[in-house]
Amino acid sequence: MAHEVRGVVARGKGQPVSLETVVVPDPGPGEALVAVQACGVCHTDLHYREGGINDDFPFLLGHEAAGVVEAVGEGVTDVAPGDFVILNWRAVCGSCRACLRGRPQYCFATHNATQKMTLADGTPLSPALGIGAFADKTLVAAGQCTKVDPSASPVAAGLLGCGIMAGLGAAINTGGVTRGDSVAVIGCGGVGDAAVAGAHLAGATTIIAVDVDDTKLEWARRFGATHTVNSRETDPVEAVRELTGGFGADVVIEAVGRPETYKQAFYARDLAGTVVLVGVPTPEMRLELPLLDVFGRGGALKSSWYGDCLPSRDFPMLVSLYRQGRLDLDAFVTETIALEDVEAAFEKMHRGEVLRSVVVL
């Protein structure tokens, strides 16, 4: 049996998205059908629409989502119909070289659904990050469903599926921020502010938010930033050093994904400090640094993939912190919208007017 639902589709590079009929098959072996309750509008979806990920159009957009499992296919035992789940794009395989070395958070062969969702005329759709959750229902690999406390708000919990996890994880998992650390975060959109929140949660005592927009810097203070720097007005490297006794921060998180801001992060860290790149660069970008400086400053230069998270470990823990009032996921939600408002939400995101627009179904 197939299900005809509404879905937000990107048909071509740079074209406005459209709301179309999407055909979703019943789950086969290892798959799950999920009724989507909420899905955040993430910058990655805009990258898909712009052809910045690949050119496998048409795309079914949306991936930062929570919902309820409606049906499962043969062999699925970890989730069942009725379970409240956050969707993830790291369904670990258990057998790749990373998994076999006990590092499933780096799984190199994550699972997606085998069957294709299609347009009404049978055209196969490419689901964003293997999820495609700007739709009433979506088909995913069962491992992409992480069961969490059903009392959590879907609007808030779904944000852990991508951007918030990426930022929190960049601080806690990749950067290893711990109590007493000094942390600087360059770029204070949704991911950067999640990194600020993660540093605060981990006990960092100095948290410096850097951005070119005073509104975003004010947002960062809500999530735990102790200091803010507008880098249009002040040299951010000198400002971070001044705020850290002249040394630089223990951990600097770059949440923009540009060579200029990466260099700022590199020079704003203390000797033997850590730089974490979580902002996503584009293919043509190049970085040039004096190799002697790379050697002489020591420390670590890291990239953070999905906050180096393990969904089965991290999602339930973070939802628990949310339910305890220790992690304010609700504060990331600027507005709730309908499926037909996604294109307008992209424009607001591009203008920096929102932290997160969330589609509610």
C-alpha cells in the first residue's frame, strides 16, 4: 500500500520549492514509516535547493524532525508503531571500520531506506540527508529513528536531529569542553548558539560569542555567552585574547565555514588549544596558513561531523536535560509555520531574521 501525502520538493537548482503530492510506500525490511509532527528549516535544506550538496534533483527536503512511528518493516525490533522518535542521519551500520573499532559516532556507512519515495508521476525523489521530512509522512531506515521521551515537545525535540546536535556536539563531543574552560564561538546562528549552549552546559566559565550582527550576539547571551564581540567593529582575535588574559581561548568553535573566520579561530586559541570547524564550507574554498604556525601553536585542529554524536546515546540524554529545564531547546524556535511557508522561511533565514523556523504538521 502506498500513501499519498504533501511534501516540499526542490525540482531544480535555485528554483523556489513547491508543495506537491508525494507517494510514500509501506515500509519494507529494515524500514520505518514515520508520521512527521515537526521539522526545522535548516540551512542544509537551502544548500540542497541551491545544488550545493549534489544535483540529484528532485529533492524531498527536510531532515531536522520528530514524529511518531506509524509502521515498521520486517526485522525491525528497536522501534515500534506508536513510538515518539527523533529522526537522524547517522543510522550506524555496526560493521564498517569505524564501528568495528568502537567508534560508531564516525560510522562511514550509515543506513537509509532502500525504497524510493516518488512524485505522483513516479519520478523518484532524493530525500534530504536520507530523511525527507517536509512531508506528512516519510520513509526512513529504522536505525534513523531514535526513541525519546514522548512528553517532549516535537517542535523542540526535532531540532536535535541536526543543527542543535551539531553545535552542542561540536562543543562537548568534538571540542571536549569541560568545567573551567574558556571558549569562543565564531558565528552565532542556530549551530553557533547551540555550541554556546553546549559550552555553558559543560561548565565553561568564559564563553565569548563572535558575530557581525548585534541581534545574533544578544541571542547568544540567552544561551550562556558571558561576552560578545561584534567583529565588524572589533578585531575578534585581539578581543578573544584580551578576554582570556592575553592567551586565547582553550577551545574555539568556527560555526561559519569560511577561510577568513577559520583563520580567526586558529589565531584566537591558546597555545595547545583546540579549533573545531562545524561550519560547512563550499567546494571552491581554500585555506592558507603558515605551516610553521600550525606546528608552533600545537594543539588540535578538528572537524565536527554532526557534532560527533551517537544518536542512541545523545538524543535521549539531551531530551532529558530539556525536560529538566537545563537545556532550553524552546528558545531556538523563532516561529512555527506550515509546509507551504518553507520558501518564505528560507528567505528569513538568509536575512538572519530567525534562529529556527519549524514546520508543524
